[in-house]
Amino acid sequence: MREKVDVLLKEALIKISGAADSVGLNDLRVKYLGRNGELTALLKGLKDIPPQDRPAAGKIINEAREAIEEALKHKEEQLKAQEKQRRIEAERVDITMPGKRQALGTLHPLNIVKNEIVDIFTSFGFELCDGPEIEFDYYNFQALNIPKDHPARDMQDTFYINDNILLRTHTSPTQAHVMESRKPPIRILSHGKVYRSDDDATHSPMFHQIEGLVIDTDISLCDLKGILDEFARGIFNENTKTRFRPSYFPFTEPSVEVDVTCSMCGGEGCRLCKGTGWIEVLGAGMVNHRVLLNCGIDPEKYGGFAFGLGIERITMIKYGIPDMRLLFENEVRFLSQFRKGR
Ligand code: FA5
């Protein structure tokens, strides 16, 4: 019996110490100690040996069993430790690796430029105002000295909702709302979306305007020129000059178109300014006395100036953008060029 047990024990200990993983180890447990295991078979065979030899044989088998159990336990702990080590290696995080950079958003170029324009004018004491985008014909046209059927209506192709209601074609109606509801002195800046039936590389059916209005005593064209000179230097560069050309708007008299020296060539003449050295940026003028009367302001006592510009146009000039549609397509590669500190 001892020999048999010794052979079995030796074989079991070798196999256990060579087990590759916990599954293999469990198979060995079943093979030797399971209900039909090889050592269990020897125990069951005790009944076939003479009774006086049974205690000694039983002792030998039990000692072998304890040795196998001990070896299984030891190997199990060893395998567990190895598996844990392997997992730690596999899941190891290198905390010195650089993190994944999050893609940061940025202000839209139209908002960047709008904020710059607003900053310049609010530093002169202008107050920011909003007006409705769906507007009465009266405020968009009639109060601004453009009666129904006046040819000047053709200057702004209009989206009508019905005979009296339309999508505002400019931010000028805010002038009329403010003048109706406040007493001078008035110094406001109105901004927002406006709509016209226009669509090409330099015109969009929806675009953004900013409008300035000053009403007070003793206001002259020189004040307008001074303010717009400062604005041009602030929004383009220190060396920018302005030029006033006579123009026509029904709500201002006299009216002017304002040009600035080309920010790309400095006035020498280039592709951007079509060789002229000048770029048209806005419309302006002294508020027409009829508009003052329409809005309940005494033109004998007060006067003022107004100006209106397209934010898209200023943005295109400032950044050399050739097609206005780029500003509305939300192409990320285009927009990300305006991120600060790229
Ligand atoms: C006006 O809208 C006047 N209300 C401006 C004004 C205000 C004059 C106060 C005098 C006193 P105008 O139609 O020129 O003017 O438009 C002003 C600017 O809006 C233009 O210089 C141009 O930059 C921009 N603009 C006009 N139509 C479009 C369009 N379809 N898409 C993009 N920008 C446009």
C-alpha cells in the first residue's frame, strides 16, 4: 500500500506544482481527491484489506491526502498571486502619459467682430438696445420717411408676412422705437438679425447689422466723422482712414457712404479693394428732420446722426474672407481658425 500511495503522491505533487492555471489545478483536485478520484479509490479499497492492516494503511492514505491538499492550497495561492500580478500589469495606467486634449469650441467670427464693435461704441457711452425682428411696416419704413409705394423701398428687397408686417430689413426701426419712447439725449447702439431677399457670395437673406443713433443738441457731421474715425481705427488698425461719399438714405439728410482705407494694402490698391485703396463699410448721415417729427422729437431743438453697418461685411474685410456663405456653413475647419491660442 505504501508503495502505491507513494507513487500516486509523487505523481500528484509533480502535476500540481506544474499546473498552469486554476482550471488545471481544479482538474487535478478532482483527479486525486474527487468522489471518483484516485486517492479516494484507495480509501474505498481499505475494506478489501485485512482489518489489522487497515489503520496503518488508512494513516498512509490520509497523510497522502493531507499532503495533496496542502500542495493544492499552496499552488492555488501561488496561481492567484500570479494572476493578480498579470492583471495589474495588463491594467497598468501610465500616469505620466499626456492626457487626451479636449477639442475646445470658440466664438463664431461674427460674434468676435460684433463684440469688438460693441466694445468700441460702449466705450464712447453708447447703450446697447434690441428691437423686434418681426416688425411693422410703419417702423421699418414709414416712420423712417419711406412711405408706402416710395421707390426707396426697392433698395431693400423685403420678406413680407402681410401688408403691414414684415421681417425687418435693417436695424434702423429700433431708432424709431427708441425715439418714440425716450427723450434726448439719446446715444444707442442697436444690433441683431435682419432679412432681405438677397443671396450671393456677398449677400445673404439673413445677416447682422449694428446701428448707432445719437440725438442731442448741437450735434454735427463732424461728431459723426470723429466717432467713425475712432471706430475704424479700433476695428481695423491705427492707420485706418475714413472717407465720406455723398449718398442717399430717406431717413438721413445729408447721407453718406463711409469707406475705409483697405486693411490689406493700407491704401496702395490690391485684390481686396479692387485696386482702389478704399473699401465701403457702412451707411450714415444726419437724422432727417421728418424722422424726428414722426417720432415726436422737436427738430428745431434737437438733431443727431445715425449709422448702420453689416457685421458680415466688416468680418469679411477684417479676415479676408472671400465668400459670405463660409460664415453660415458652420464648417469646423473654417471656424477653428478663429480659436485664440491654437
Ligand atoms: C441700411 O441698411 C441702412 N439702414 C444703414 C443706415 C443706418 C444708413 C443709419 C444711414 C443711417 P444698407 O442697405 O446699405 O443700409 O445696408 C447696410 C449694410 O448692410 C451694407 O453696407 C452691407 O454691409 C450690409 N448688407 C446689406 N445687404 C446685405 C446682405 N444681403 N447680406 C449681407 N450684408 C448686407
